[in-house]
Amino acid sequence: MNIEATLKQNTIAAVKKLYDAAIELNSVTVNDTRKEFEGDLTIVVFPFVRFARKKPEQVATEIAEYLQQQLDFISHFNVVKGFLNLSLKDTYWLHTFNEIAHNETYGQQEPTNKKVLLEYIGPNTNKPLHLGHIRNMFIGFATANVLSANGHDVHKVTIYNDRGIAVCKSMIAWQKTGKGETPESTGIKGDHFVGKYYVAYDKIYQAQVAELVEKEGMTEKEAKQKAPILLEAREMLLKWEANDPEIRQLWETMNGWVYNGFFDTYKKLGVDYEKPYYESGTYLLGKEMVLKGLKDEVFYQKEDSSIWVDLTEKQLDHKLLLRSDGTSVYITQDLGIAELRYQDYQMDQSIYVVGDEQNYHFKVLQKTLEVMQKPYASGIYHLSYGMVDLPTGKMKSREGTTVDADDLVQEMLETAAKHTAELGKTEGFSEAEANELYQTIGLGALKYFILKVNPQKRMLFNPKESIDFLGHTGPFIQYSHARIQSILRKYTGDYAQNFNFESLQSAEKELIQQLYRYPAAIVEAGRDYDPSVIANYAYQLAKIFNKFYNELPILNNEDEKVSAFRVSLAATTARIIRQAMKILGIDVPDRM
């Protein structure tokens, strides 16, 4: 039974019966009762005062008396101004628990037949993944799971920005200074290997700019455009676009090195995707779409031959789609990708997990596709997220400019190993078991700390704080799950049964109420594209369980039925923790 829906429907009936007024479902608000007041659920009655023409307290009392007559699970009520606080019978909560305990798919919503395509990761193939990619990957992966839990048919994809001048910069630097070395010959991970040459390019470029300024008397602006290595990179790009076989072979080889490095990181982080798309395979399609739009007079051309779209009627401005020399811009590629994906999937919605610096870009993309009357335009949604900061002095990237994803993961694993060993959490573990636990805790801490924050917010990530076993962290939730598994290993009775008590202890009822909220958390997270709802739900569940654990004996009770019930309550809590954390992409250990 969905108690909120039941209360809303009966409140509508009460207002009709008592005041002869018809109200809509969305005008009835039912919330959890605030902790400082007695009650389980609160109905806000202020919107009905105008129909009743009575004081809020009187309206609340009259509605409460009506509800008590209709619903036998209401034990009593109290009124605070225009807030009606309802207390439900313990037998109702016990019945609710019995239903939850025997429902293995509890929280999973019914299929919607809505097909959702979610793009995430989206790296460039000229450097390694960094901290920003980590937040992108965790948000994207968890959001896909959230939407699946809401009954949608979800497909994860990615886009590789695998062409262009930035990629050619790494290639030209390797040609000039690499001396034939490879990731295999140097023992350097593929994406880091190629990233090393991207950094090498910049060092050569900066030196050449300085030399042109000093020896040739150029301005810095002129020198930046005429540095020889830049001109060579541009020439390489032209050869790439002309399908020069030697350049294409080098491009495929170096991109292959990068992909191997990326795949290793994906596996380490536990993320995946169904299908990759490549800028090199879509930018021409985007150009064709723009040229067709020009022919159809959807777009317009300026005197310099550049092609634009006028979005002023859609509260935006004029947007460049093709440069005067016919080369594409960023949005050209995204037009082609959107078209290709619709051909592949016929999706109802396209979600782009991209940083908030691209907010305007995705507004333009959607409105441009609307102008083109594409059927998938209305389904475009930009899941925007903020940057991640680290405390000053934490983990420097080997490139010296960004926080490297692999470095961060390694730091987390080392921190987890040190902290866990110091607390004695691996006593009795073999070396292999201990290492597996460090992996589970380290990655769990990293994922949870990032995912507990609403994606739209900029956040500060503190590696050491994230490992705390007592704070609002992944390891605290993981330890709670392991604690329950220890209880289950000790219990030898049968807890898979229906229970029938007249009354509950307050800690028991509070835990059941939190279990009851799980489906609502799933729905809210899906509605708002916000995995932090699930993360914070799991934390509250673990926190309430630990209160229950500390206040009441679970195993040693005179009445065996009480022990069986409390063990069942613990086992169901562990299952929901496990399911919620799985949505976030986080494993939970059985021992800790």
C-alpha cells in the first residue's frame, strides 16, 4: 500500500464531503512528520481553509476525524496550526514490513517502455582521464541505474573526440621526439604515454614562440600563430582529412594506445557503455545536415560563406554551424551524433552527462534540432554537473595541470589500506582477501563521496575524509552491511516468516519506516536525475540501523519470535543497502 496516495485520495474525499469542494490531487501535500512533533505523516491543510471558511486548526481536526472513520490504520492525531500530524498503528507498519521482507524486487518500478540513451565519459584521445571525468563517469553510470530502476529501457553510450588539432599535436610530438618508443617498450599506460607527448608538444611550442619573439622580432600573438610545430600539426590535420595513409596509420596506432589505457581505467572504476561513437565518424554527417538545412532555408549563409542558424525566436542568438572555409564547429559534430543515434535507437530521450560549462551549448543543440523539426529534439536533456575541487596540495597530476584519474584511484586504494589496517578491520583476512577489501572500500569511498552531492553543485573532494568509517561516507554504509552479515552468520533460526505483534519498539518502527521510503527515493532520484537522493537514503538507512542495533538486542531475546523478527529486519535492511549501493555502482563487503 502507498500510504501517501491513500491519504491524498481520502483527503480529497474529505474536502468534498465536509466542504462540498472538489480539489486536485496535487493540492494535497503529505510529508513525513517533523521530528519535534508526534506523528508519522503530516497533511498540510492550509489550502482547504478557503473552502471551509474556518480556522486551520478546526479544518485539520475535521479532516482527521473523517480520515479516522475511513482508515482503520490511523491510531491518533494531533494538530499544529494548519498541519495535521497522523500516527499510524504499529500493526500497519508491521504489515508493511512483512510485505517488504518478502518482495525481492522492492523499489523497482514497473516498466515504462520509455527508451533512454545516456551519453557519458566523452574523453579526448590525446590525454589521460582526469578528476572531472571521474565525476562524469560516476554520475552517468549511477543515473543510468537510477533510470533503469524507474522502469526505463536505458542504453549507455560514449563519444570519443578522436580527431582534430589537439590529437595531431600529440602525433607530431611523437614523430619528432618519440624515437619509436611505445607503451609496451616504456611500460607506460597507453593514455598516459600519449598524454606525455601532448605535454611535450606544448614545451616545444612555447620554446619556439619565445625564440620567434626574441630572434625574429615577432609579437607574441604573431609567434603563436607561426611556431613551426603548430604549422606542422595543422599540415598533419589537413593530411588526415585527405586520408593520407601514413598519417591515418599513425592516428589509428596512437588512438589505439589511448583506448587501451582508457579501458583499463573503466574496468578499475567499474563503468561501461554499450556503444562508442567517434567524432571522426560523425562530423561529416553533421556537415551534410547543415548543408541540407541551408538548402531547405532553415539556416542562412553570410557573405563569407559561413552558415548560421537564427535562434532569436527561441530566446537565444545566432549560432555558427559551419565556418567560412567549410570546417565544422563543435555543434556540427553533435548534430551528426544526434541523428546517427536516433537511427540506431529511436530513443524517446537523449541524456548528455556533460559539465556545466556547456549549459548554453546544449540549449543551442536542442533548439537547432527543433528548427530542423527532428523528432528527437524535445527529448534532449543536459545532465549538467559542477566541477570537483581538491584541498590545496593534494595529488598533483603527472602532467602538472589536472588531477589524474589513475593517480586519484591509487591514492584512494592506499588510503583505504592504511586506514582499514590501522582500525583492525582485516584481522583474520588472507592477503588476497585484504587487498580485495581495500579495493572495495577505496573505490566505494571515492564513488560515494562524489555521488552524495547533487550533480549540479560544485564540490570539494577530500580523500581522507571520504574513508572515515563513522562519518557520512561509503565505508560507514559498507561497514553497516558487513555488521548485519555477521549477525546473520551467527543466527541459526528461521527469520523468513510473517510476524504478528501488537506493538513495536520505536527503533524497530523507525527502521521499518525508512525501508518503506526506498521506492519513493528511487522515484525522486529518477525524476530529478539525481543519484545523491539514493546515496543519502542509503546513509540514513545505515544510520537508523545502527541506532536500532545499539538500542535493542537482536540475537539474545527471551522470546525467540522477537529475535527472529529483529534478524529479519536486519536482513531486509542489508538487502536494501546492497540494492541502493549497487545503483550507485558501489560494492558492499560481507566481512569487514
